[in-house]
Amino acid sequence: MENKSILERHLFQLENKLLLPEIRTSKEELTNLLSDNFFEFGSSGKVLYKDEEISAATLGIVKMTMSDFEIHLMSDEIVLATYRIYNELNNQHSLRSSIWKLVNGQWKMHFHQGTKIPL
């Protein structure tokens, strides 16, 4: 198991990458970051699957700020990441959670959920 603080920094960087327009619009980058069986319960209420619907069109361009990032070790190969997001475009806050799995030596997001917080 990696040192927890090193792993936390690494997963924080990966989560932040997924907020960048150049990553969200790149099928290659998304393929590298998301597991083959990835799915998401979006804050929009939609369920998205990597092999069906994940694309720049469904993800959209965002301007978000992450805070309160923490990881929770589930095993040597599975980590739950939790954090808050502020979407500057629509002035909306949300709680986020992601499950990351170590696949062939690389951390990949397996599941993600966004839950809007009422204003």
C-alpha cells in the first residue's frame, strides 16, 4: 500500500484532471482515467456508463473548485474519495464521491456520484 498522504495527493490530482476541459473532451484521457466498467450517478440525476454515454457532450465543460478532499482506504486496491465541489458557472455546491481501483498498477475511477446541496 502506498503511503496514505502520497496516495491522497495522487488521487486528488487525478480527480482535478477530470475537471479540466482538455481531459473531459479527450476520449483517450478518459479511457486512461476511467475503468472499463465505470459508471456515474450524476448530480443531474442521469446514470452514465463509460462504454455507452461518456463523452465531451455528456460531461460538458465545467468551471469547478474542489475542497475538503479526503480518501478512505477500503483495501490495498480500492479507495473511496470524498469531497465538495463548487460549480462557478451555476453557483451550485455538491458533495462528490468516487471509488478508485488499482488496475494493473494504475489507479482508475470505477464509480462516481455527485449530489447537489441546496442553496
